[in-house]
Amino acid sequence: MGIRAQGGSLAPGRVVGDGRYRLLAQFGVDERAAAHLWRARDGQLKRDVALTLLVGDPADAEAARLARRTLERAAHASKFGHGGVARVLDVLSLGSGVTSSEGLLGVVVAEWTKGSDLVDLVAQRPVAPAAAARMVQALAEAVDHAHQNGLVLGLDHPQRLRLTPDGALKLAFPGPLPEATLRDDVKALGAVLYLLLTGRWALPGGPAAIPAAPHAPTGRVIPPRSLVPTVPVELSSLAVRTIEDGGHGGIRTSAAILRVLDQVAEAEERTQLIKAVGEEEAVAESDGTVWTTKKPVKDVARRKKLAFGVTVLVVATVVILAWGGMMLINLFQGESKSSGPKMNVAASSSQVVPPSGEQPPPAQNPPPPAVGAAVKPSAVAVYNPGSKGDSPGKARNATDGDAVTSWKTDQYDEQFPVLKDGVGLVVTFKDPINLSQIKIDAASAGSKVEIRSADKKNPKLDETKVVGSGDLAAGESTIALQQPQQGQYFIIWITQLGEDDKGKFITELKELTFLPAG
């Protein structure tokens, strides 16, 4: 039995919750639970909050029972913290913050989520497939974390969600229905994806402002691709397989959704990039090179000849400069017997053969700076600005002192910076250190990294400063900073990935060692 909505007297300016919360604007109604969704002002703490008002008659025992169950689940969720869910601040029930004269059975108070209304977003036009995948991906991560803790979020109503300024979907009005299950959360992810792609809601009980998704005579929901032909097949199939309960091939967990979303989003972003390059009169040649100039050079043989000519010129210049250097050395040493050093032009282009009987002077490399004992960071996390993924749960493996464990990036089909500028690890030290060197034990060669300093744990990339860089070999590589750097936060930023034997791009770091100046 549902709770019959009786919230007609609710209006902006009314105060609820023992006179503490003044209603500002209504953002929807979840008719299934007579839950009215409002933005309100907390008169005590002088801040805006999100209220889920459970409207009903206190004399209705069944309605009161269902409301209590919703409030219990909301109170339980108050202990859960995730960026994809508004934090529950308080739960008010009859006799505890709510009086019977208010016409309410309970109130869930949550932090206010800045951003835009999801219904307004899709009312304008469907969202681009890649953007839709990324939006749902952030929400699916919240569901996955909640389900690991045995919590049901109750996000199966579009007016409970808001789009944050950084483009992520967030459950803004928590308060799961009494009968809601983990499966309902998963189906909701499919329905939200369907909504973003088509502007239609595919589950029962949606708001009147959003058209319902069409169904075939068999009862199955029409795939998004049939409504919007530009939707990728994989994304269309994901939405339908997640929503539907019967048949084989259905998707039942948020973890499975995350895997598919990540693959589809990256594929779609690559497609959009290729289209963008094509608009710039890009020309892809047979050797895989992409030229984006207005007058591309199409003659591959000509470019190879040009490259060879430049190489010969560079070699000749190096040889001449080396010969001149030896002449100057002999001049200042008073060795006038020889008119110049003999050269073996046939030798390697990087070597100059000294005169007979002479030994080349040893290389004078500056001595490495003295370093102290290694310092272990107090925390390590994946640094992935503007994106998600890349094994965040395994970041700690890179500093656990065990070379058997490791952290690795996701596997990419394209090298950085095609899909994004890079990815890395940010480490935090309990106290600032004067960092001098970092030893990096990598699983394979080919990666390039920058060492960046930061003033906080989660800075924007342009707020960090490059203090060192280097290439990683297979095994241990030492990267010395340009000069010792005092700081508490440092980022190992991967600008080029290694390549595996299948032609995919990935970097695996087994252990990081941080050495301060001695």
C-alpha cells in the first residue's frame, strides 16, 4: 500500500521541522512514497538544505509504518559518504522534530546540491552518448560503493537526481522506498542512462514532466538506438539489458555496468576525436601518421628522404664540432705537431675516434646529490583530474613495500594525450619533506613521467608545478628532481604509457621510494 500525497498546503515560505526549515522551492514529487522534494533554508545554521518531506495522515497506520521504514533506511545511509550522494544531515520523525499537526510523517534533511535539475537538462535535448556514459559512470560508482556496504540508495526517480557543476550526477534527495532493493538501484542506472540518451523514462512512477519510454507489443522497452539513431549499439544495449528483468544477458550489478560504461565512453570519445580531426582536413596515411595541416604532405617516400637528409646533416655537424673542439684542446696544450686530430668518418655517428695513442678524457658527470633515508608517504591515491577509474582501490600497492603487488593504469587503445592528458598517483606525507629523488620500480619500459609538487591533495593540474621528469625502464629507475623540493604533496604524473605485447597502452608501477635531500 502506498502513501497518499497530502502536501497541497506545502508552499514556499512555510516552516517545517519545529520551525527550523523554511521552504524555498519545490523540485519534484515522488508519488510512489508521497515524498515532496524541496530546497529549504536552515534557520539555525544559515545554510540551504535538501528536504525529502514524507506527506501523509498520522492516523493512517500503514502509511506511518512505511514512512518509518524509509526514515530508518535514510538514517542508516547517513553513515555513508561518497561524492555521488548528498550527505544526510538529519532524519526527523513524528514526535522527534515533526508534529502531527504539520501533515508530515517524517523529513530527511540532506546537504544542498548545487547544479541543475536533471529534468530540465533532458527537456532541451538528449545528452551526447559519451557525456551520458560518463555521467552515469559517476553515479554507478556511488551505487557500487553503497552496495558493498549493504546500502540501498533509492535513486529510481529522476527528480531525486541533480547534475553538479562539474558534470556528474548526484543523488540530491536521499530516502529509499521501504521496499527498494539493490536490484532497483541497478535498474535505475539503466533508466537514467535511457533518459539521458532519449529524454524518456523507462521505469514506472516517473514524473509527469517526462514522457514514458515506448514499449513493443511484447512488452519490452524500445531500445534507445531505435529512437535516436546516433546512440552507439553498445550503449543502447546496456540501457535495455540493465532495465529488463527477464531473459538471458541481463546486467544485474553496478560493477558490470561500470565495466561496460568505461569501454563505451572511451570508444565514443575516440570516435568524436577522429571526427574532430577530420573536420580539420586531417589526412591519415598508410604508415599510420595523421597530418592535420591545411596542406598535408602526402608523399611518404619524400618525407623519409627528408628525414634521412636531416639525420646526415646532424651527424656531420656533430663531427665538425667535435673536430673543432679537439683542435682547440691541442692548441691550448701546445701540441703543434699535429695539424688536427684524425677522424674515422666511418665510425658511429655518436663517436669521434681520438688521435693515435691518445685516450679520450673521461666523462665529467656531476656527483649525485646526497640523499637521506627513504620516507614513506602517509597516503596515496589515484590522481585522475576530470576522469575516473585507473584502479583507485589498488593505489596503495605502489607504496606498500612489496614489489609483488602493483598499481596499474587502465588499458588504453590510444596513447596519451589522445583521450586525456595523463594519469598518476598523488602521495601525501604526514609532514613536509625536502624531496630529492624518487625511485620507481616499473613492470616494463616505455613510460614517461613528470614529478609535480602541489599545495593540496586534489589540485587542478595547472595548479601543480613540474619539479622533475624522466623515462622509466623495466625495473628500477631513479628520477632526480631539478633541485630538492620542500613539500607535503607530490604527484607522479604519467604523460606517456608503456605498450604491451598486444599493442595496448598501459603502465604498471610496482613500488615508489621517496628519498629526501641528505
